[in-house]
Amino acid sequence: MALMGVTHHFPVHAEQRSVQQSSLSKWRSFCSQSKHVLYVTLIVGLTLLLSTIFLNEQLSMNSIMDRFAASFKTDGSSVKANHLCDLPRNSTNNPTSNSTGDETRVPCAKQIGEDLPRGMIVATTDLQMRSLYEEDERQVQKAMTKYLLAMAVGIKQKKVVDDIVQKFPLNKFTIMLFHYDGVVDQWQDLAWSNQSLHIVALHQTKWWYAKRFMHPDIVDQYDYIFLWDEDLGVENFHAERYLEIMKAEGLEISQPALDPNSAEVHHRITLRHPRLTAHKSIVTNSCPTGRKAVPCTGYVEVMAPVFSKAAWKCVWHMIQNDLVHGWGIDFKIGYCAQGLRSEKVGVIDAEYILHKGIPSLGGPHVNKTTPAENDPHSEEVMSEEVYDPRKEVRKKSSLELITFQRRWVKAARDDPNWEDPYKAYAEAEMYRGKGRG
Ligand SMILES: *[C@@H]1O[C@H](CO)[C@@H](O)[C@H](O)[C@H]1NC(C)=O
Ligand SMILES: *[C@@H]1O[C@H](CO)[C@@H](O)[C@H](O)[C@H]1NC(C)=O
Ligand SMILES: *[C@@H]1O[C@H](CO)[C@@H](O)[C@H](O)[C@H]1NC(C)=O
Ligand SMILES: *[C@@H]1O[C@H](CO)[C@@H](O)[C@H](O)[C@H]1NC(C)=O
């Protein structure tokens, strides 16, 4: 389902006071209908998103973008990055482009600087809701929030999601929900719902949403970003204390430890140590002392990660547009640690969660009862007698993991300017993990 909405023109001419008054009251009654507020929010959000992405295309100086633009070429159909300008690079360094004008192209930042006066260039944005008129001030949060909680949610998990959001005070956190089942109205009775952002795109995953709606230039206001699944028990979790520990431990990427009663614990390192505040590595039979390979150290699962702003910027770039289940990211997350992954990536034991293991689209699983027919990748299996979306999602996730890893190997090989700080472990780490979350 695409985002829908109505357009509305807000009166701006100061000389037309009476017109403005009557329009204002229309506007008010218009706004009192929740659906309209929602649509306007979505439209404004989408407009901001598109314009920021557009601006970013032009402003982005860093070569990561260029590298990624090159790697977005997928089998058969090449996805072209629509850069309007480019960094001056030696054409031999850029095998995907055989245009001879490479060296003479204008650098992106310079061009935008020529088009607009410097003081008018707004390169980043925020998700802060704004008031439509002065009296409306009380309706929206005034102070800029510093933290973001983003979750892909379905109405079936309403109670669990409510419990989670209750743990994130609204004066500090922006709540952004991705409704993969298309249901938005039924959340409105919850106290925090009207102050939160609701985004709808049917049957999409957490990673799909995050790539589209959490561009670093859009979530630039947040120092820390929680990108969580919806099936988490938070009885023993306190968001602000968690962040205090994360800062104190110098972590750029973290996750709350998993209660041993959790439905699934995929890697021992995520398991809670009752006597610790946080840990960054484990020692077991397969992880002897001093072993610096993932997942003995530098590992968090993709189920409940928390990122610093800098780490998120890196991880966002690592998310592949077409690999929507996010498998494989966990094993590479340490590359975004902004330093040594054995020091900057960790599991926080003092504030911990219970993984309930409810299958949903938000994570890598899908409930049997959740229709996934719209998934174009599932089409060919629709005709089979026994159709199990969950199995199909698993199959696709596994294939995506292989694609992700192949792409990584190729990108690492093709980039002469990139050096692998964990080269010694690369082989061992490549096919060990299942990347599940
Ligand atoms: C949210 O807004 C809608 C529409 O204005 C309203 O019906 C609903 O009661 C509000 N919810 C809360 C919890 O205030
Ligand atoms: C471009 O190639 C020339 C000659 O091969 C080299 O000296 C120069 O450093 C290269 N520039 C970049 C940006 O790679
Ligand atoms: C790039 O090379 C291919 C094949 O060598 C050619 O068909 C294509 O026209 C070239 N593109 C440009 C922009 O020169
Ligand atoms: C999953 O599907 C079963 C029926 O097959 C249902 O009873 C259960 O409530 C569903 N779980 C969730 C979390 O939706």
C-alpha cells in the first residue's frame, strides 16, 4: 500500500487576514480529524524525506556513497544511482562508469554551493513534529528529543509494543512505528500514539523501512537510535539507565543482554551475565581467551540493536536496498564501531530483555497467519499445495545472507582504497553465522 493523502494549501498572505481567519478555523476542524493529521504527517514526512535524499545526493562528498552506488548494481537489472554530480575520480577506479568525462565533472558540494547561497542550504532534517499555529504549541513536543526508538509493528502485538514504548519517556525519545500490516487507526487509543510517527508500507521489514525512512541526514538530531523488533519483554529494562551505561562503557553499538529464559538465543555472547554491568566478549570452548573473532567479541544481534549517531550513519550505508531481511549485518556490524569492535561493541547486562520469539514481519520470521502474498519473491511458490510463508521467508533470508556475503567479498576485493582491519578473521567469520535475529 502506498502512502495516501490529501493536499491542503495553508494561507500565507499576511494582508488577507479575514481569509486567513476563516481558513484557520477550517484548518482546525480539519485537524481535529485524526486521519487528516496522520495523512498530513505522512505527506510532510515523505516530502522531507525525498527532498533530503535529493539534497544528499548532491551534497554527499564521501566516497562511501560512490562505492555503494557502484555495488547497488544487481544481477540483470542495474540500479543506477542518479547522481547529478560526481567526485572527480580516475575512471580506472570506477569500472561501472565508462563515461570519459569523469575527470571534468563538478564536485557535488561545489555545485550545490553555486546554485544556492550558502546560508539557505539545509543539508539535514529532523523528525520533530511542528505546530501548525501558536495555540497548537502544547500539542507537540517543544524540546528536540535526543533519542529515537524505531520499531516495525503489527496490531497483533499491540500489547507488547505498548509495554515497550512505555519504557521510553516521550520527552526524551521520538517513537517511530513502521506498520507492516497497514493497521494504524487501532493504535490511536494509546496515550503516546498521537505524538508518535506512523509510517505504513504493507509487508515490509524493519530493514526496508530503516533504509528508506532513517537516512542519517533525516535522523541527524538523535544521539542514539534504537532499532528494535516488537517481540521483546522489557520488564527489566530502563531506557535512560541503559544509555548511561552505554556512554560510560564507551559503546557505539550495543544491545541489551538476553534473559536466559528467552525463546531463542543464537549466540552465547548476547546472553546475560547476572553479575556484570556490560560485557564485550566471552570466553567459552569455541571462544578461547583472547580470540578476537566475531561472535566471540564485537557482536550484537539485529533484534534489538542500539546505535550511536556515527555508528548508525555507517550501518545505514551497509544496508542493501534489496536485501530486506538484514541477515549478515550482525557479523559485519563491528566495521561500524568507530574504533576497535572489541571495545566499542557490547552487550549490556544490567538492563536486559526477554526475547519472546513471536514470529513477525518485523523480524526474520512471519507468522503462519500473516499474509505475505504481496511479497513478489514468494509468487512462484504460491501455487504449491502447502504454502508456508514462514518457510519461504526463511528461504529468502538465507539466500539474502549469501548474496550479502558475496557482495561484501567482491566489494572488499574491488576497492583498492579499503583495508580490512579484521582481515585475519575474515575467512572464519564469513559463513559461520546465520545472521538471525
Ligand atoms: C488521538 O487523536 C485522535 C484524533 O484527534 C483522538 O480521537 C484520540 O482520542 C487521541 N488519542 C489520545 C490517546 O489522546
Ligand atoms: C589518478 O591517477 C593518477 C595517475 O595514475 C594518480 O597519480 C592519481 O593519484 C590518481 N588520483 C586519484 C584520486 O586516485
Ligand atoms: C559504455 O560502454 C559500452 C560498451 O563498451 C557502450 O555500449 C556504452 O555506450 C558506453 N557508455 C557510454 C556512456 O559511453
Ligand atoms: C500466530 O498464528 C497462530 C495461529 O496459527 C495464532 O494463534 C497466534 O496468535 C499467532 N501469533 C501471533 C503473534 O500473531
